[in-house]
Amino acid sequence: MVLLFGLFCGSSAWADNGYKSVPAESADHATAPAPATAGTPGTPGPQDAQAVAKASGLDLRVVAYDGSVNGELTVEVKNPGKTELTFSAAGLYFVPEGNADQAPQRLGAVGPMQIADGKAQKRVEQLKVPPGGSMKVKLDVFCIDSHRPAPTSKTGFSLGSKRLPAKLRNTIETRAKSAADQAGGYAAPAAKSRMQSEVWGARDADWVEVDGEGKQELGKKGGGGGPQQQRDGQRPRRNQRDRAPQVQEQRTSE
């Protein structure tokens, strides 16, 4: 889900440092990126230069991440054009800074957007960004690499050059929504851990190379993306909220 923070008209007030073009919703990964090389982690390979994703006309930069295995990613979206544009987070993913061979998990945006509606909140699938306007929003994000360690709030991220393929992102959204509904909705305390499991399951079952690939993904290629490939046979450590129910169950069993 996405929480709308503010709308500011007059894009000249915002610095351009760190902004990346938001890929259009139809911009799937038609061509897999080459693995990142040392010194240029997460850099799209030559193949990507020949299959540049169609831009939506919007620009985005990552402001901050608050979470671990899953959490909230604050981003800033701006419309440098002269006409109103629509922003959708469906299929967007974010690549951690650092060498891809040791980097933590990448993050994928999952769920609808949440915007202010008077004193209440409402969830929407799209946001209208006026010409010359900028918005700060929060995205609900989930780790998409079950075999990698979890990121932290100190991990820097940048926007992937394309969206996840339509088939994969539709599977993730459908399964995550079902998990959230069973937990009582996206805002329910138990929803995130259940959604995270569905995101990992969908991703491992249909592994697709995306920006930020490294040696950590060698076991994932060619259909070897099941749980048996996870580091030490376990999922990455979850945040405190997600781990609490498990701790209680262990104490009860003892």
C-alpha cells in the first residue's frame, strides 16, 4: 500500500539528484539483464541497453526505508511534463546499493496505494500527478529474494529499470491480497508476514532475472529457485513484529 505524504506544485523546488525514470506499466523484463560485475553492482547489462523500457514520463527517487524483510519505502515521484500523468506502483522493485554478490534482498512494491481523504484514508490503485508537481508517498514493500539476507533501515535503494513481468507481478498481487484478506486486511498485524510468504513463494516458483543479479543467484537460475536454495535452509530474519507470534508459539510448546 502507499501512503500519500504531500503534493507540491513547482518541480523546480526539488533537486534532481537520485531520480530515475519510472517505467511504464507495459515495460516488462522482455530481456534478462546480465549479472552485475564487481565495481558496478546492479548495473543493467548490454542486453538492457538494447531493450530500454518505455518510460511513463514520471521520475522517482528513494527517500528512506523503514523496515527489514518487509516495511515501508518512502519515495518521491515528480512529473516534469506539462500534462497530468498517472502513477502506479504495480510491479516496481528496488535494488539495494553495494556489490550484488553480497547485497541484501531486493524489495518489491505490493498492494494498493493509501491516500488521505479528509481525515480518513482510502486505498487506490493509481495516483494522478499534476504537471510540474511532486508527491512523497510510502510504499509497502516486501523482499523478493528468499535466499539473501534481509536489508535494514540503513540500506540504500534505487528504482529498477523495468517492472516485474506482468505474469509474476499479477501472481504476487493476487496471492498477497488473498493472504491479507485472510489476515483481516492490509493493515492487520498478521498480514505482512503472510503476504511476505506469498511473495517469496511466487518469486521462487517463477524465477526471473532482474536488475541487481549477482553470484547469489547462481542457484536460482534454471528453475532451482525453491526453498532448498535458501541460505542455511532458513528464511532471512524477519522484523520484530513478524517474529513475535513465532516466539509465543515456541514458549507455549515448551
